Amino acid sequence: MVVEEAGRAIGPKEIADVIGRPVIARVPARDAVARAVDAGVLAHRLPDVLGRPAAMALRAVGLLWDQRGAAA
């Protein structure tokens, strides 16, 4: 999982090349996530901008299942 931030010189492809693993999700750096972390409520009020990529990453490694109980 890569946290993408504007102005960075390297992106997901370069990171994957260096670590030798695929990037399974990309999370944009956003103020909403920082505010939730600072307020201590991230686990209870996960911002969508973080929740969607986290779900993608968990599905990619088989740790999140769909409603029928099968890995998505």
C-alpha cells in the first residue's frame, strides 16, 4: 500500500520496483485522515479516502470477504 502525496518524486511503480512487490492499493494523503488520527477516532470513523484503499488491500491478500463469505 502506498500513500500518495502531491509533489513526490517517486510513485507506485518505482516503489514496487524497489521492494520487489506489487502495490495493491494507493491511498491519497488527505487532511481528513490526519484529523481523524489527531483526534484519536481513526478506528471508529475511518474516512472513505482511506477505507476504500484499505478494503482493496485486504481483498488482495485474502483477508476481506464479500457478503457471501467468499474472498472477493
